[in-house]
Amino acid sequence: MFPDASAERDDADYVLVGAPLDRSTTFQPGARFGPRRVRQFAKTFDDYDRRTDRRFSALGVHDAGDLDTFTDVTEYLDFLMGLLGDAADDGAIPLLVGGEHTVSVAGVRATEPDVFVCLDAHLDLRESYAGDEYSHATVTRHVLDIADRAVVLGARAGSEAEWERADRDDVTVVPPGDVADWEPDFDDGTSVYCSVDIDAADPGFAPGTGTMEPFGLEPRELRSVVRSVAPSTVGFDLVEVNDRDDGQAAALGAKLLREFVYTHAHARTDD
Amino acid sequence: MFPDASAERDDADYVLVGAPLDRSTTFQPGARFGPRRVRQFAKTFDDYDRRTDRRFSALGVHDAGDLDTFTDVTEYLDFLMGLLGDAADDGAIPLLVGGEHTVSVAGVRATEPDVFVCLDAHLDLRESYAGDEYSHATVTRHVLDIADRAVVLGARAGSEAEWERADRDDVTVVPPGDVADWEPDFDDGTSVYCSVDIDAADPGFAPGTGTMEPFGLEPRELRSVVRSVAPSTVGFDLVEVNDRDDGQAAALGAKLLREFVYTHAHARTDD
Amino acid sequence: MFPDASAERDDADYVLVGAPLDRSTTFQPGARFGPRRVRQFAKTFDDYDRRTDRRFSALGVHDAGDLDTFTDVTEYLDFLMGLLGDAADDGAIPLLVGGEHTVSVAGVRATEPDVFVCLDAHLDLRESYAGDEYSHATVTRHVLDIADRAVVLGARAGSEAEWERADRDDVTVVPPGDVADWEPDFDDGTSVYCSVDIDAADPGFAPGTGTMEPFGLEPRELRSVVRSVAPSTVGFDLVEVNDRDDGQAAALGAKLLREFVYTHAHARTDD
Amino acid sequence: MFPDASAERDDADYVLVGAPLDRSTTFQPGARFGPRRVRQFAKTFDDYDRRTDRRFSALGVHDAGDLDTFTDVTEYLDFLMGLLGDAADDGAIPLLVGGEHTVSVAGVRATEPDVFVCLDAHLDLRESYAGDEYSHATVTRHVLDIADRAVVLGARAGSEAEWERADRDDVTVVPPGDVADWEPDFDDGTSVYCSVDIDAADPGFAPGTGTMEPFGLEPRELRSVVRSVAPSTVGFDLVEVNDRDDGQAAALGAKLLREFVYTHAHARTDD
Amino acid sequence: MFPDASAERDDADYVLVGAPLDRSTTFQPGARFGPRRVRQFAKTFDDYDRRTDRRFSALGVHDAGDLDTFTDVTEYLDFLMGLLGDAADDGAIPLLVGGEHTVSVAGVRATEPDVFVCLDAHLDLRESYAGDEYSHATVTRHVLDIADRAVVLGARAGSEAEWERADRDDVTVVPPGDVADWEPDFDDGTSVYCSVDIDAADPGFAPGTGTMEPFGLEPRELRSVVRSVAPSTVGFDLVEVNDRDDGQAAALGAKLLREFVYTHAHARTDD
Amino acid sequence: MFPDASAERDDADYVLVGAPLDRSTTFQPGARFGPRRVRQFAKTFDDYDRRTDRRFSALGVHDAGDLDTFTDVTEYLDFLMGLLGDAADDGAIPLLVGGEHTVSVAGVRATEPDVFVCLDAHLDLRESYAGDEYSHATVTRHVLDIADRAVVLGARAGSEAEWERADRDDVTVVPPGDVADWEPDFDDGTSVYCSVDIDAADPGFAPGTGTMEPFGLEPRELRSVVRSVAPSTVGFDLVEVNDRDDGQAAALGAKLLREFVYTHAHARTDD
Ligand SMILES: [Mn+2]
Ligand SMILES: [Mn+2]
Ligand SMILES: [Mn+2]
Ligand SMILES: [Mn+2]
Ligand SMILES: [Mn+2]
Ligand SMILES: [Mn+2]
Ligand SMILES: [Mn+2]
Ligand SMILES: [Mn+2]
Ligand SMILES: [Mn+2]
Ligand SMILES: [Mn+2]
Ligand SMILES: [Mn+2]
Ligand SMILES: [Mn+2]
């Protein structure tokens, strides 16, 4: 269980689901261990958050465990979408912990946001990758079948075709150097899906990920984005953490997930 | 390049191909790094082998590099089969280095042996695994579409259905405790494909593998099997080595591959 | 959850409890991660066991999770004893997964066996260690307050005082070289508590433990002891596995625990 | 021996003592290896420091080795306090290398400073933790029995009760974002005890610690604090380094200790 | 092969040579694995670079493999110089991947630059180190036999004698805090050799190196230097990456090498 | 300090010297960390040995620390020989802990034994290796300039020239399979130098060594050799342990060193 995520499913305001998909990782495998690592390295955090004056254990987070993977990825995504959609239908915010980035497709399909806000080193705008239309490198493209717009923060890598695709109106790329100053410019009532690919962070802060990409974000830059979109967010995920470091990626990811919950809960109750 | 595998393709008596398939590994991923690890930890071995009085570098081994994987596994196996079949057609013995055990299907299809001799902790006799008919756990079954008979040495794990399948006449299971005394009982002229799943060894000797299974073989027991079948062998593979140990699995695997080549070459030239 | 340990508590024939005590480890800490590692590396094992023709998932094993530690060790042991005693009262066999060896004291107190059969590199017969009367090095001595007799198999280390204590009638020491031939000589109806300190194994097979002691047992020797006492056993534990290796210690320990359950269940239903 | 700490005890201006206490670490154990790691990773540093134009080997540092731990922590702290107090009585500055943060209690009792300046991710203001009144999470509270005031720099985690305690006049909390601009505001002659809990640094810079807390300090921010208080410092410690990374935490900690000595010695002789 | 470095030697504009020298590393050995690690962790990078609108695979980089080391270091450097000089004579830019920093001597001798621009934590200005006149700590001094001037960026460590040598006119030291603002002030037509000792980076970003030195550069600071000198550069190297981390040092180093090539090629074709 | 090696130099019957030479290791470097690892992993052993009824701390072992290496290896070996020779002159037995195997040359020169008994996977009979006449692969040849005879136990690798050299009368090779039955056949009064290259053990038991060679010895086979020659031994060494495993090689090596001392002391006092 994710620490302090002790709410019952029926009373939950947030439903955490692990999705250990680890199928299309091109480089360093191990994303399947992401949910386990994130739960483990979250144990060290205090229940209480000073800024929002809240206890995580009082925020109604339910840990629904992991959805084990099976071979057919589209079937898996459908199943996962169902699970997350049920949570959303019950008025809870899905908290998805990957696994590879591909799982965000299920999160977005389940929550149908207006905008996809994504922290990622990569554009993930391919049509297919290595012959696979559900590779982690195609996530943003699938997402754009649902959301009106995607904002990719911290992006610094992509193929020529991806960059061209990114030039279209429905995609905004915020390069690493501009993330610190970025603020959402969405209309009131815009719903957001927030996806944290941990490789957005500089590898010094999150080496345990499938495709390290240097010159990335500092931890507080990721936090600032999460904080700024949390109030409008209808679905959240953390992906691409693996077990090939000393816990840095998992600790940072787990902390961002908690930061999301504290901030979202704070905004909700302050309204 | 595998150390001392410096023959040209045209002159080669043995053609080594890396097949970094790492798709259906259920537990610990990393078989994709098998070819790299095996080449790396082979660097420490002397070119010369005292028992056979031969230099590896003089035995005509060509390292053809790795065949990079792509999404469609049946297509990949076809392609790999083609590559290995070409080598066989040219009179060379294919030496396949996985990657997951699934790649043996290509090796067997390319060489069409009478008997499949396999060192493995697992029966690998499933019809499918997690919905995947080309899982590593189905290898022996696919192989039996080609070979008349399979001998699985060191097997100690399988589902009930696999054990039942193993009771049929075309499968011989040699439990770990009987491997030391095993000798081939094949008719003269029987062609053998020899497959070494490194998890046949006890995890103490080969922890770097996808599914550790305790109570396994000692290194010299694996060697004894390789030596005894080498003279009749038309295709050889080493599979399921990953990078999650301190080199033990790769060193043992690389040594068994060399042992195969020395013994096979020795038998050939002594005939 | 320990894989396939899906029975409900009320229907359980075996109740598994993790006891991540990691307090008196003198050398390499990490026994607190033992329960997590054992559950994780057990994932690779097939549900079905050929020898006993049984599925683990059908044997009524309930995983009760971990009992988190607290500062006062005597209080912790009392609490743990209560938990295990409840299971025993309900007719279930406690399966305790440490944590340091100290937790066996709770297991023995909960089950009050006639004989304590222990696989261990160490005698653990100290009166206290570093001023601590509940150190892992004192386990066998505490146990002898309850059991009539202790058999320590694989023991090869102890202080002079421990060896002297071991010379008394209530202790039998079976050195590593004699374990292969050992058989229980207990009267019919003798109840046994079986404790597996993973450091009984040679460090080559179980490096992930607090105090490696070379010249130890082979995995099959440990298995043979577990099999031979399983039918008379009223309580079982596996201790001193930590996270400082590549999974060898956890895989071996998890396999021995499963072997215990298969054998015990087999004997029970064959009666 | 800490590199270049070759002064004799009698001539020493600084006395380094290792205190490998590793008892109350809640999450990742290994603080017991802190002194060894710190000495080891300090080997790479040049004896000479350009800024202060001094050789470490000429500054009179004596390495007194480690004080091995024993079970009763209050007794251990008394003993350690005695050792450090002797050094202080002889006019030397104690340099304490933990071990868990608890050891600072001994350092403060031995030197009786006016102010406790502490770099730490955590407030460490609990009354007890997990039933333990000498947990690492209670350090600052114990210290306030001696010192008039505590300044905790980089703090970003604590329980609600700790944050309330921190609101009182004798505690100043400097959040991570304000550390770069912090300067001591102490009266002339104020004596300072400087304690560096390495988890004050962001986990990217010091993953090898018991409780990683993201969004922490950069290395130069820690250095700036150490430099600014060094001239008034009567006792220094470095704590919570463990062996669960690739040396980052130990290298950073060792460098900060050296920076302290260079700066303190420089100030002393420039006066 | 370095990913996308698929040009033929004859058509190459850049010739990459691995030089796994690992002889004088004083602290953590493993620089011999630098070339292998750099090639491996470069696999994750996209062929295409947005800023320069170029594909790496189209820039004419040839990977000539490694030059295996032999005992006599001067002989080795001569041989390496010959190899790199041949590339330079053919109009290609040598890209040298160490190995220890000593190999830069060969690179500089082969290209005879006017200025040596070096990112390094250390001055490397010793006359000899541990009796070795070709230690990695003597590189800059040897280089100054060829180049008119050396600029060492990020330097923060050296002996007293080295700092004195650095005060002479032919050496410019840019301390870590000034690197962000540094710009080349060279005359038009000045030729530069650019050497990246990965320990210039803070250990948080590159722990896998022989002599970690805290308080170093951020990745973008290294990149900025590489970019600014690339157009004038006649030879480039990346040194002191080893295998003692989780890939951070290799990923950063490989990225800087690619950044160099993109920028240099961009400048060349824009002229 | 090696645990329990607390005798003063003047009273010592055994003088332990660390020789962290790590210069000619061809494959995996790290032998320089051998002395540190061996001391560290020896901490777990009990002072008391039952078989010989002796406490290690009472056997007069002095730990003289490490002799730091310098560039000129012949000079280093001379210096080391001096140090060990002084111990021998004072009637003490040198206990040398490498470092690479080359250091045995100093041990043999210091003690001038009649026979060199060596546990090693390799013959080490080269005249030079990679142009280096003091490579670890030349040790036995150098030794034969002093000793009349060499017995290499567990040898399974060597070049053709080495095997030919081994056929001469002054070399006896005992292959791994024959070591269990080997007994010394030396005349009374024959003096022995006993050298333990840890790679004699199978890599499963000692992965932390420079050149793993499968199909090696079991730990008790090494012990049996050490025990049988200990009474006649005038010098002992343990070499080729590095830090690239989880402590298995160091624990086994440290235990063999202790076994040597117990047995030698026992024989001496029983005479
Ligand atoms: Mn992504
Ligand atoms: Mn990404
Ligand atoms: Mn298999
Ligand atoms: Mn298998
Ligand atoms: Mn025990
Ligand atoms: Mn034990
Ligand atoms: Mn603290
Ligand atoms: Mn802290
Ligand atoms: Mn350098
Ligand atoms: Mn440097
Ligand atoms: Mn040797
Ligand atoms: Mn050897």
C-alpha cells in the first residue's frame, strides 16, 4: 500500500492504481517495478504537509493495488481505462503509477480532460515506434485524440517528425529553460490531466528511468508545474520510474504525487 | 565482438548472432543485455583450451553482431531464422546468444534437428503464457513442432499441464539430481540442437537471469551435458542471461559457449 | 502479498506474518527488508509442485502482512507471539518471515514445540550480545526455555561459551559436513519448530544476509532438512534475509518456505 | 584514518571521532557505515585548499577512530560525550562523524554551545519517535535542553507537533529556498555547534542517507552555511551518511567537514 | 559502435576512438569501461537535434573502435597520437573517448591547437604524480608543451604548486561560479582543443568518475562551454567516465559529445 | 585493522600487510580495494575457533596496515619484500593481503620457501603479459626463481606456452577435480609459501575478482588445501579480491586467512 493511502475505496477522493507495464521500453527495462519502488520510497515521508496544513492520511486516498499486465496492450489499456473510469465516475481522482508512459493513454481516456499537461524530456508524438503504435513514444499523439491540447514541459528530445507535429496549434512545448517561468493560461473551468514522466527531471535527480536525457529540470521546477495545475486536474499519473538507481527517481516521483494530492485537496476545500 | 571470434563470415565454421529479445520475461527484465554481457565477461578467458589443445581464435568463429528486435515477435523470429538458416546452409553452426528463451524457436527452425537437448529449470511446455503464444515459457512446445524429441535437463518447475505434456513419449525430463549421470542415448547420426537456459544452473552460480529457481545444477554438470552432445550438435544457443548480477551468469554462459565450440571442433577434426 | 497466499484468514491452514525486526544485526543491516524481498522473489515460482502434486494456492496460506516494529523489543516479541499464537489456536501453522533471528523467540513461545530444529551457521546460544539479552545471537538460548531440545544444523561458528553450552544434553549440533546424512530421530508425536536462518547456506548461495559465514550448506541440504521435519512441524520461520545481494538469499528462502508448506500439507492429507 | 588527519592526539586542534550508531533509522539502514564511507571518499581530495591557502595535514586534525556502539543508547551517548568533552577540554574542536543524527546530542552536551545551527531536511523536534526518546527524530529537542536556540536550515519535513514546536522563539526554521541568502545574526561571542545532516541536501546530491527528502539544498548552499558559522563554532558533526549510493553522500559530507576545518582554522589564525 | 556513428572511415568528418587507459587513476578505477559505457548510454538519444536541425547519422561520424592499452604508456600515447593524427590529416575531427585524462596528451599532440579548453575539477598541472610523469594529474602541463594557452573551467582542486603554476600567463582558471558567464575571448582563427573531464560536473550529475569533487558544474554549464568553443575546435575528448554509477556520468558525457558534433557541424555548414 | 589482529608489532607471531596493487589487472579492476574489503567482511567472524580451540585475538596477529602503491612496480615489490622480510627476520609469519597476484613475488622473495603452493584458476606462468614482465600473470614464473617447486591447485586456464612450461618438473598442476583428494607429499622440513588467488574458487563463491573463471573449486576444497599446508608454511597471502560483488569473495578470503592462522598456530603449539 502507498503509505497513508488508507481510505476505503467507497469513501475515496483519490484512487491510486499501479500499472506495471514494461513492454516498449527501448533502453533500460524495469518500469514494471515502478509502482513497488514508488510505494517503498514514499515510506520516509511525513504524513503532514506544512504548506497546506494537511495530513495525507486524511485526504481520502485509496490504494487499489496493481493491475497486472497481459500480452495484448490495447486490451490492457481498455481494462485499465475501465478501472480508472470507475473511480472517476465515483467522483474520485485517479492517481496512476506506471509502468511505461503508455499507461497515460488509459488515464486520459478515463477522464477526458480538455488539456494534457505533461512533464517529459520527450515529445512522445510518434505515430508508432519500432512498429508499435502503442509504444511509450506515441503517448501524446494518442492523448490528442481525446484532449484538445497538449502542453509538454521540459521537452528536449524528439524526432524531426515529432517536432513538426509539435508545431501545430494543439501542442505547446515548453523547453527546460522556460519551465520555471511557465504558468497555466487555461480558461476557467478547463480540465487538466497531469502526467509526470520522471525523465523530465535531469538524470542527476532521477537516474532510475528508461531513457535518461541530460539537461533536464530541477526537482522544484517539476513541483512548481504540479502545484500550478493541480487545482484544475481531473487525473494524475507518474510514469517511467524503474529500479536502476538508488531510489532517487522513486523518491522524487512519490513526493510529486503527494504534492499533487495535498495541493488538489487544499484547492478543493478552499473553494 | 565476442572475444577471439574473428573469422570472416565467408570462412566461418561457427556464426554467432546476438538476439536481445526481452519481451515476455515475466519477472526480472534485462535479457536484452545478455549478448553484451556475454561478450564482455568472455574477455577474461584465454584463447587456448588445454583439454582440446585448441585456440578459440583458430576455430573459425564469426560474430555477426546483434539482430535488433522489433515489435512483432513472429516476424522477428522469422528474420532470425533466416539469418541462422543462411549460416547453416553455408555449413556453419549457428551460435545464438539471447535474449529470452523464445529465440531458440528460430534456432531450431533454422537447423531442423532430430532432438532438442535443453538445459533449463523450467519445462517451457506451455501452450501460451499470459496470453502470449510466443512466451519464453512455450519454447519447448514450439520446438516439438520440428524436432522429434526433447530432453530437458535440470528441469524442476512447471505447471500441472506442462508436467502432463512432459509425460508423453517425445519429452524426457532429467531432474537436477540425475543430470550428473546422464548420457545421450541417441542413435548414430541423430542431429541435436543444444539450448542452454542459464537458469538451469543454481541461482548461486547464475543469479543474473529472469526467473531464478533454486536447487539447480552445478556448473560442471552443465558442462558435462554440453560436452556430451556437442559432437552431434547442429545448432547451439545460450539464453536468459541478464545484467542483474555481478557477472556470474554471463561468465558461466560464455564459458559454456566456448566449451561447446572447443568440443565440437575437436570432435569434427578427430573424426 | 506472498504469491498464491490468497486464503482468507478464517479459512487458513497457514498464516504468514512478516516481522521486519532489524535491531541487533551486528554487521550488515537490512533484515527489515526481508519480508519484502522474500515476497518479491517468490513471484517467479510456479503455483504447482510436481513432487507433492499440489498447488500452493490451494493449500490455504493467508498472508497477514507485516507487524511493524517498535522500540521495545520485548513488547514487540509479545505482540508477535500473540499474533502467531492466535493463528495456532485457530489450527493454522504460523509461517514467520524475519527480520532478524530474534523473532523466532515469538514463534516458539506461540507454538510451544518439543524440539527446536534450526538451520544456522551460528549457535545463537549467548546469554546476551553487546549488552542485549534479546540479540539475534541469543535465540537458541531463549528457545530452550520453552522447547526441551534444540538441534542446530550447519552450525560452524560460536563463542567458546556457546560451544560449551552446546555440549549439554539439550543441544545437538550437526556440523555442515554431516547435514546431508542427518535424519530426525524424534519419538512419534514430537512437535517441532523449524527455523531457517538463511546464513546456514554457504554465502555463495545466500550472500544477502547479516553475517556471512563461509563453508556452509548447499541449497539441497537445507531442503532435505526442511522436508524431513515438515510433517511434525507446528511452526516455521525464515530469517536473516536482507537486500544486500542480487536476490539469491530471498529466492532460496522463499523456495524453502514453499517447500515446507507443500511437504507439510502433503503429509497432513496423506495421513 | 581520515586522510591527512595525522596529528597526534596531544597536539590536536581538531579531534575526529566516528560514531557508527545505526539504531533508530526508520527507513534505509546503513548509517553505521558512515564513518568508513566518509574516510574512504575523502581520499580523493587534495591536501591543499586554495581559498584559505592551507594544507589540511597542517591543521592539527587527529582521527581518534570509531567509538563502537553498544545496546544502551543513553550509556553510549554518555560515553561519546565524555570522549568529545575531553577533546574540548584540551582546547580541540570535536569533529563527530555519524552514524544517525542522535549522536549530535553527545556533541552538544560536550561543547555546550549557545546556538545549534543545523542543516537538515527534518525538524527533528519530536518528543519521541516509535516509542524511542532517543530517536534521530528527537535530536533538536534534546539539544534545546542545552543550547539557547536552534536554527534549522533546509528543513522541509516534520509532524504537525514539530512544526508547532518550531514556532516557539528558540527555534528558527530556514526553508530550502531561503538558505542561499541566510546569514548568521548572532551576537559577538556567541558559540555555535554546527550539525550537518546530509539529508539537507537534495537526494540528487546525497542519495546515500536514511530518509531521502526531495526539494533540498544544493551543495554550495550547504557549504555557504558551514563557512559562515565556522568561525564561531565549538563543535561540528556530519551525520546520516550511509552506504546505499555510489559515494555521492560521503564525498559531499567529507568535503563539508574539510571545508569546516579550513575555514575555522583560517579564521582562528587571521584573528 | 557509438549510436548513429555509421560513416565510413574514408568519408568521415569525425573519427571517434575509444582509449580505455586506466592506469594512473588514484582512487576509483574503471575508466577502462568509459568507452563502452558512453556508447551504451548514448543509445537512448534521438538521432535528430532540434536546435541545429540536424541528424547525427548524417554528420559523418565514424566509430573506429577502441585502441587497446598496453603497458608502456608513452608508447601507447604515441600510437594513439598517430591514429588521431591520421584522422586530422584526412580533414576529420578526432573525437577521443577515455579512459583516464592522460589520453588528451595524444589528442593535443595530434591536433596541435593554439588553445586547450578544458572542463575539469582539477588543474592537472603536476609535473608528476606518485612518481609518474604521465599521470592523469599532469595532463595540462604536457598539453602546454604544445598549446600556447590553457583555460581550465570548473577547476576547484589542485596542489599548492599547481595553483602557482596556474598563476602564469599561459593558464586561465575559471572557477565553478564563473563558468556560466564565461565566453571565449580568442582571436579569430584561434584553434581550440576541447577536453571534457566529466568530473568537472558536480558529483550529483556524474558520480561515475575516478575522483569525485563536490561543488562542481551543472550540466547546462558544461554544455554552454562546449557550444561556445565548438566552432573553433580541432579536436575533442571526453574522459574519466567509469562504470561506478547508474549511468549518469556516461549519459551526460555522451550527450556532450553529441552536442559538440551537432554544434561544430552546424557552424561549419553555416559558414 | 583486521579484526582481532591486535598484537603489537614487537610481540607478533603473524604480521598482516595490505598491498593494494591494482596495476596489471586485465579485466575488472578493483584489487586495490582488496585489503579494505577483507578487513571489513572479516568483522562478522567469531574470535573463537572450535576445531583448534583457539581465539584469533590470542594468536599474536599484528595488522601493519597497507603499503600504498607507487608507480614503479619493481621498486614497490622491493619495498614490500623488505617489510615482509623484516617480519620474517623477527620470527613472524607474513600475511599478505593483495592487491593483484603480483605481490606474491615480494612475499616469496622475503621468505625463500622450498615450495610455492598456490590456489589459482590460472597458471600465471607467462614470461610477460601485455608487455609487462611483472603482470599478475607472471607470478609463478618469478616465484620459481626462488622456490624449487610450484604446486598450482585448481588451475584450469593458461596459454599454450604456460601449459608447456607447466609440464616441466618443477611445476605440479592439480586440476579442480583432483584438489579434494590432494595431499602434500613434501619431505619433512620442506618450507612452503601458500598463496591463495581467490579466483581459484568457482565464481559462484567469489565473484568479486579480476578474472572470473568458471568450473572452479568449492570453498571447503580451498580450506582443505590451506589446512594441509599450514603447518609447514613460512609465508601466506590472499590476493585478487576486489569490490565488485556483495562481499562473497572478501568473506571467503578473510575466512581462509583466519583458517590459516588457526591451523598454523595450532600445529606450532602442538609440536
Ligand atoms: Mn514519456
Ligand atoms: Mn520521457
Ligand atoms: Mn527456458
Ligand atoms: Mn528457464
Ligand atoms: Mn541465527
Ligand atoms: Mn546465523
Ligand atoms: Mn536529522
Ligand atoms: Mn534529516
Ligand atoms: Mn582531469
Ligand atoms: Mn578531474
Ligand atoms: Mn593468479
Ligand atoms: Mn587467477
